Amino acid sequence: MFFSIGLAGVGLLMGIGMYFTTRLLLKGFVKYLKYNMSMVKGGMKHA
């Protein structure tokens, strides 16, 4: 009983952690795409 409650708690904490990790990775990926677009459009002039 206690083991299953503990696992449920760990799962909830992991879910919250993955939510914030996904948001951080998404922001980084968008910055990476914007950087690549600026390189394709203007080379090193706009970097």
C-alpha cells in the first residue's frame, strides 16, 4: 500500500519536472531555429 502511494508521488513529481524540462528544451530549440534562419538569410552579418 505505502509502496504504491510512494510510486504515485514519485510519478507526479517526475511529471512536473518533465513539464518544466520540456518548456526549457522547447525555448532552446526555437532559439536554435531562429539562429539557423538568420544564418541562412544573412550569414554572419546579422549574427
